[in-house]
Amino acid sequence: MSEAPVDYGLDLAIIGNGRTAALLEPSSRITWWCFPRFDSDPVFCRLLAGKEDKGFTDIVLDGLKHVKSNYMRNTPIVVTELTDEQGGAIRITDFAPRFQNLDRIYRAPQLVRIIEPIAGLPRITIRFRPTYNYGTPVTNHALGSNHIRYWGGEMQLRLTTDAPLSYIERESSFVVTRPLHMVFGANEPFPAALAPTCRDFLDRTRDYWREWVRRLNLSYDWQDPMIRSAITLKLSNFEETGGIVAAHTTSIPESPGSQRNWDYRFCWLRDAYFVVKALNRIGATRTMEDFILYIVNLVSEEAEMIRPVYPIVPTDAMDERIAQNLTGFRGDGPVRIGNAAAEQAQHDTYGSVILAAMPMFFDRRLPQMGDESLFHLLEVLGRKAERLALTPDAGIWEYRGRQRIHTHSVAMCWAGCNRLAAIAQRLGFVERANYWNDVADRLHAAMLDKAWNAKRGAFTGAFGSDDLDASVLLLHELGAVEVDDPRFVSTVSAIERELLRGNHVMRYASPDDFGVPEGEFLICRFWLIDAWWSLGHKERARDLFVDALRYTNRYGLLAEHIHMKDGQLWGNFPQTYSMAGLILTAMRLSRSWEDRYWRG
């Protein structure tokens, strides 16, 4: 057996299929898997178990000397090669099956692992240590003819395999002389011959993803990071309902010891808008269509307000509590389940949904365009935006201890009403277009008057506040100000002076409920790059973007934060905000194919 596993931090890969997803270390240890859904109790929770050796499955190669791990090109399939001191080696292929099956997509809550000897006589130990109830080790299991069933509480899990069951049960080492196949999933019989089915699933899953990538509309530069980001965003879409999780983990701190540990396995309507926007930008419009169906189930005239965040099955509870059996990422707790942000007022939500839905009325590629009924549904959100825009809320950063009239929230409410006017005009509803234009004009005038702080020479984060906030960089992107507006130019300069630390961009630098933030919030860097590019500072923008790519892990993935002292990734992972920002900024900065081939 090898020594204790290496602490890989967030140098992790994600595999998934739109129904389930898991995180893997470079050694192929599956360290996080919520089963059967993104937001379920994790059967593998080692990522948040501190020093406790529980909640994982791995392949331990005796005398391990070298690890090589990468994605199979243009897929979320991970291929790992482990080599021992004598040159013996195995190849481990991990994926969640996803492929076209007749007229549907097959995406069962399963993980498939294939182990192949590729050199010498490698000796391995297969360890399988599931948990339930957020960190309680499973002690109940039973062997069948070709499977092991595990259960605890309400959790039941079946490992179907042609590997020696007794060796797995006892965690005994053995020599690998033939390919081995493992399927983790529901406690039900595997319906076909294991080995050929796993091979068939692998081939069809690989072909599905390569065809999906082939249809993306990408510019010339930085295609590899954009492709990886696009696949990762797709894996964050729970297709059954259309919800999009902000990340697949809970409670990875924003920075060490910060107590900023939150559960991100839910659908923030704001974050989902950025995901939809990024995927639409590269031609992957299906996620938007799924998300609109998700929204249709949330919106009603009777609801007092729309919550900023919902479970992927919207009727589920989101009450926040502490997981007592998990000590946290690197022992840095607490581990939270649920998120109290669901009870906050965050008024930018209304505009986010309207902006996400807007292409439904203008993009002629879509098989089903937006119609009058969808417009009237969006008007429900517009009326709430009109009523609430100039009232205090918790803002985009979800302050728990204060409420203000936040500039970004007002800007998003304005943008929502402005886009409703455009949609109404498109549909020929002249009276409604005039109405929403009048509402938008009133909100716009109030925002420009109250958000501008002459003393600071900037639009600040909230009306009457002196605090700078990176979210105001979006004012030009939303169309609220022209890029050459002296106030916007001055705002960008002020943010450079006070929120840019080296190459890192703070979201704000004033104390909040937990003190002064220590990490760079990655999406803010992309916002600043976009602002620089629009202002004509193209070389600076490209340099800062290229620097951002240095922080992707070996698999091309990003978390929410970068710790400014050591450059390590922190925060929940993989973070859709960060991956969406990468795509949008790369598409903005990239040369076109014509520029590359004809202008050099």
C-alpha cells in the first residue's frame, strides 16, 4: 500500500451527465459525489472530511511512483495512469454515461470506472468507503454474485463489478491481469453484460460530447479553456427541471479560516443568467430553453417576491443547518447544508431572469420562440422590479447583516424593464412598449442621480455610500451608461486604484459581516478586463486575461476565489460564475478566424 494520499486541494476534475456529478483527484480518488442528484447527501464526502479517511473510493497502486491524469479531449471523461516503481502501470477511465438513446438522452445517476493493466504486473487495492447523513460511515453491506450493496439511513448504493468482491470487501491487494469494470449507482440489478456495456457506454458518451463540442461557435483564441468551461457549465444544468447549480460543492471557504462557507448546490437565478448568457454566446442554446421552463414553474402574480435562489427541484426545502459529522475542507468548517440566502431580498433577480429569457424572442435559431404568454409571465417580474427597484436589499454579494439600495440591483431592475419594452416592441405591443420604456426611464434617472458619488469620482456600490464595488463595472455591459461617459471612465479608474491588488480584483474592500475579504472574486477580474477592452486598453486587458488562465487547475477548472498571497483556488467548485466569465471574456478578446488567417 502507498503512503497517505496527497492533499490536492482543488486540483480536481468533474465528471457528470446532467443528472449526477462527482469530483476526482489526480490519483483518481473520487472525493465528492452527491447521489443521486447534485444536491443530495454525499455518498463520497472526503473533500469535506478533514483528516478522517471516509467518504471516498480509490485505486491504490502498490509502490506508486507517477501519476498522470487528464480529460479525454473535448469530453468530461477522465483518464488517469498510475505507474509503480517497477514500471507496472494501470489506466483508470472515469465518466458518467450520457448519450442519445432512441429519442431521449440517457443520463442515469451512475458513475462508471474501467481499470486496465497497461504494463507489468501492477498490484492494486480497491477501497470503497461510502457515507450517509453527511459524513456517517456506512457499516452495512451485503455481497451478491457480482455486486456489493451498501446502505445506511435512507441511502442505498450498489457497486456492480467484475473485480474480485472479496478483495474489495476486505481492501486486500491483488494483481491486475485483465480489464476490470465498476458501476456505482442505484440499488438495482445491472440489466446487461457488464464489460461490453461499460465499453459501449464509454464510446457513446465520448461520441456524444465530441459532437456537442463540434457544434459550438467559438472564436479562434483560447479554444481549449472555452471548451472546458462550456462542458463544465453544461454539467451544472440539472436537465430534469432546468435548474443550474452555482457549483457542485458546499462549504469550501472563500479563504482559509474566513467562516465564509456556503452551500452552492442550488440555482441562483442571477448566476444562471450568466451561465445562459455564456452558453448562448457560443451557440449552446438548449440550456437557456431548459432554464426558461424552470422559471415558468417559479413565477406567479400572487407571490410577494421571487427568491434569489431555489433548489434544483424548486419545491424542496433550503433551510440552512450545520453538518455535525464533517469537519470541513482541510478541517476548515463549518459545513453548511442549505442556504439562508433563499430568504433574502435580492432585487437584481428580476432583471436577471428577464435578460436570460430575452433571446427567446429574438434568436431565430430556436425551434420554439418566445410568445405572448411568455411575455406576460415576464411582465410579472417586471412589475415586481418596478415596485422594488428603489428599495433596500441584500445585494449581489448577499450581505447578511445590512440592507441598502444597491446600484447593481437597481441597474438590473432597469435592464429588465428596458428589455421588456424591447420585447413588447418586437411582438407589436406598442402600448406595453411605451409603458415599460417609461418605467425604465424613471429607474435610469434615479440610478444615475443617486449612485454617482462626486466625492469618490465613481458610481458606488449603493445609494449614498462611499464604498466601491466591482459590480458597477457591469453598468456599461448592461447598457446603463456609454463606455465614454466620463463618470464610467472615472469609476473604472477608481476601481483600479482601490480594488486592484497586483493582478487580483476584489469585489469590495470594505468590511462586511465577516470582516474584510481576503481573496479575489474571479468574476470581478473578468468584468474589469471587459471594461478595459471596451475603453480601448486592449493590451492591458489581454495581459490580465492571460494571467487569469494561469490559475486554472490541471483540468482547466476554476473555483470562485483566488487567495492573493499564495495563488491557490478557494471557494466552491467548479464555480459557474468563473467559468461563464472566462467564456464571455475570451470571446470578446479573441481574434476572429478571418483575423488569424488573413491578417496574421
